[in-house]
Amino acid sequence: MKILHFADLHLGMETYGGVDAATGLSTRLVDVLARLDEVVAYTLKNGVDLVIFCGDAYKNRDPSQTQQREFAKRIRRLSENGIPVFLLVGNHDLPNAIGRANAVEIFDTLSINYVYVGNRLDIYRIPTKCGVVQVVALPWLKRSALLSREEGKNLGIEQANDRLQEIMTQRLLELVSLLDPSLPALLVAHMAVSTAKPGSERSMIVGRDPILLLGNVALRDFDYVALGHIHRHQVLMENPPVVYAGSLERFDFGDENEAKGFCVIDVDSNGKEKRLNYKFHEVAARRFVTVMADIAEGETDPTGVVLKAIAQQQEAVQNAIVRVNISVPSTLKESVRDVEINKALRVAHYTVVTKEVKQQARLRLGEMTGQSLSPMEALKRYLETKKVPEERRKILLEYGEKLIWQAGQKEESVEVG
């Protein structure tokens, strides 16, 4: 039996994109759909018996009709070829009010052949050409779905998350007791696990996620634990395999050095013994590339320094989303010729150019004021003063840089107008 595991499409994430001339769609939507096409093509070509999707089909709970249509086209190709598809509900698929449908519920409502929607904590027994697979589904569950109003009203966020962990763990153990040990059994979850390293999903998180301990999901009753929600591909444990497939596409510069793809699991079972192995398959995700250019005081050709830095990564920037960070003394800022830099970046898919102006040294660091600092320098100094942890500081600086660049673009538009 061959099972394919992927997750976190986030159709609708359109940052760092433009309009595709051929389709009229966002180029970033086209990117994600191309990655999904790779999944479908591999499935049809390699005799995959079951496709598992671990949640977050869309960027938000109200996808556009176009996004829904394009997703449904790909799912239909699998369905028409008799390949079962299990769609788990992720946090971005959930409605914001009781009684509203989730973003993938339409497949269940229409009773599409071979398509199963995991919208509750339960066991789904899915027939395939090679036999039945037991899928224990752990979709993203709201606090209100697990905690009664009376139980949850006096709990803080940390206490509520701890209580959620207890409830989910207990229910998982109850379901595990109902599994048939002679059949393949998978846990399919959209959840943060305690030992996982975060990826680009950090930019999409509001508040604090409930977190399950690794020991609560890595139960020996499962042959494989398929995870979604964290965008970085990683293996948390080998026996049983506890695996985040990661997102299929890169969404921001936090994904710059991360491989993107899906996992394929081979299960060999004769009723008495099960053997399993799995492999990560990389897809052709859009590259994110950072170019650093540091211009020294007294440099006679500041623009040349930037062009040289770009040329050194000429192959990498082809069709990539490129960020050029220029560190330049205040005395040379006006000498950097943007026209030449933009010309050198024409081969890129999308570019962001930022300038960090280096101020002359002051007599005393404490005398530096907001007027003497560039926006990025001011943000760095503020975060250092507040003793923000280094990992979080990197994230905040990255998004601060993006906001500063966007503000600069608006100012340029106003000046041109």
C-alpha cells in the first residue's frame, strides 16, 4: 500500500506576487496550484492508494470562488481515478461562528466519491485498492468545541490550552483502544507538537496555539503519524514515524532555506506483521533569495557594490523572489542608483529592495535619538532594549522591514501622482 501525505496549501497567500498574464490569477496562487499539480501527477503516475491532506487548504476561512474551483479541479482528478482522498480540517479552514460551514465541507455535503472530510475527532475507515486504512483524525479543534462554557469561562489561555491537551489526549486513547491491530493505522492531525521547529506559519498565528506533547501523539498503535500546521518539513520521531510534511510552497523569507514537498509512505502488511518506510519528495517551490550589500564609508562606486552582490547570485535570483538589503552610509545614500539595481533584477520574479542607512557614530550610544536612526535601526534598538529573544527578534525585524518597504512604496506612489 502506498500513501501520500501533504499539508498546508494556503491557497490565497499572494504576498510577493503579481498578476499572471496567461491566467489573470495571482502569480503566487499559480505557484501553489503548480505544486498541487505535482502532487496529483505523482499520485497518478506512481500507483498511490490513498492521499492524506493534513489541513489548511486555504489562506482563510472564506476562500474566493476561484480558489475553491481550482482546488476542486485537482481533487476531482484523483476522485475520477478512484483514488481515496482524506481532507483534514485545519485552523484556517474553520468558520468564525457556530453554525457556519468550514472551507472544505462542500466535499462532504456533495458526497463526492472517494473524498472523505475529517472534521471531527474520530476513526475513519477508508477502503483502498489494497485494503482498509484506519485514520484517526485530529482536526483543529476550537476551545469551545471541547470546553463547556461553564468549564472554560474562568480559565486563562495557558490553563485552557492545558485542559485542551488533557481532553484531546484522553479522547485519542479512547479511539486507539478501538483500532484493529491487523490493519494499517494512521494518526492524521493538524496540530502544534511540542518539539517541532516553527516555519513560516509563525506569520499567520494569532494568539497562542494549543500544543500537544510528542508522547501524546507518538503512540505505538499508529504505524505513521501524519502532521500539518507547521510549515517546515521535519521528522520528530522514527518509531513510529511522526512527520510534518511541511507546506508545498514557500510563503516568506522564513522559508528561504527550507525544502518543500510531500511524503510517500509504503506499508507492507500480511495481517500479522506490518513493515513501513517513508520518503520525502521535494517539489519545485519558488525560491526566496536574500542579497546582502554592505557599502563602506568612502566607497567611490556604491551602486557597483550592490550590482556585484547581485551578480554573485545571478543564477539563484532567476525567477526567484529576491530581497536586496543595502547597508549604506548616510553620506552615500543618494549615490545608490535604483534604476540600475532594478534593471539587474529584471530576471527575478519579484523584488524587494531596502536601504538601511548607517549613521555616523555618536559620542555616546545613549544620546542617539529617534531622529538620528533609520526606521530599521530604531526597530533593532527598541527590540534590543526590550530584551526580545533572538528568534522572535528575527521574525519581527523581517516583518518590520516588509512594512517599512510597503510604506516607502506608498510614499513614492503619492510623489509620482
